[in-house]
Amino acid sequence: MYGTPHIVSEVMTRTVVALGRGATFKDIVKTMRQWKVSALPVLEGEHLVVGVVSEADLLPKEEFRDGAPDRYTQPRRLSDLVKARGVTAEELMTAPAITIPAYASLAQAARIMACSRVKRLPVVDDAGTLQGIVSRSDLLKVFLRDDEDIAEEIRREIVAHLFPEPLEPIRVEVHDGVVKLTGRIADTALVPIAARLVRAVEGVVDVDCALSGPPRRPDLDPDLPDDGMTSQPSGARDIA
């Protein structure tokens, strides 16, 4: 019924620089500098992703250059101390790698990045083979979407289905990703549903849902009968 959310394969970078397990510490630093990236996937065999080496994995070597931390800190930094002694990608990488399938939605990718506190994710197929890489900046590309493109999707996929017979035409206006809906509908219970569906459209920054219900009828005089005709007092007679 509603538009299919954009998926990772539509925004990911397909040309990916990767490392083998045997890549040396210095080669890793050089590659990161050359390609201006802060993390690199580590592959084996037929491009199977086995881990990721990031700047955070390399920093312990510099941090502990002058010696190990005190005995109170050491138990909390054991993994960093191990990496401080690493010299190859296999010894330095974080494994298993946190990956995402190409068919995942951008919302799924954003949640994984936020929960895992990573800036990019290797994109893999069902066999775990590298297909590309998606970064935070890639996920933000949807907000470059044209306003009229967003408006047209909302009209076609949401308004037309949710309000097939509005009391007056529903207007959809989009400015810089902010959507405003105006018009009259028969059932105002659908307003929060409309706002939620519009907010879920890729590229929408915010929603101003100004839909209203039917016009109010003026209150009738409570002393008048329902049929609106004036009644006479009991015992009164018409005077000819």
C-alpha cells in the first residue's frame, strides 16, 4: 500500500578498499590516510568479511607506548592492551564484523550504527561476501531528496489511500523536507496515523499535520424541538 523505504543498496558505496588478514600495521595506516577512511573491512577467501579494523583499534599502540596503565585500570583495558601489541590486521581487527545486508532499510542501518557506535557498516550478501560499504553520510543522502518528489509520494501512497473521499481537497506542501497537510476529513481519528505515515517517508524532516474535521453545526436552541418548529404553550389557542 505504501511506498517501499529506500534500502542500503541504493546509497552504499560499491567500490570498497579492504585488507587481508596479513596486512601490517603501517600498511593499514597508509591505506586509511590514502583513502581518507577511518575503518577498513578485513577479508579472507572469496571476499568474505571476517572483521573490521578502525582507528580505534590502532590507537592503543600509541596510547600505551610509554607503558601499561596502572593495575586498577588494566582489567578494564585488557582488549586494548592486546591490540597495543598487534602488528597485523588479524591481530588488530574487531571480530566478528558488524555487517548489514544490502536489502536492509536505511532505518535499520541507522539503528545498528547507533547501537553499535560505529560510523560505517560493511554491506554483505547472504553468504557474508562483501558487496559495498554504507556510512553515516550515505544514510543522510535521503534528505537531499527533491521536495516535489516527496510531496508526490505522499499524495500517491498515503493521502489517496487513507483519505479517498475527503470533505475538501487535501493539500500536501513540502518545503526543505518539512511537510504540511491541510484540508478537511470525515474522521479526525486518522490524523495521527497520517502524521506517522508521512514522517516515515524517506527524506521527510518534520510534519505539520493541520487536517481538520467537518465544520461544526451551530448549536440549536435547547428550548426548541429537534424538528426546529416552534411549539405552542399548553392550553394556548390560535386567535383568528
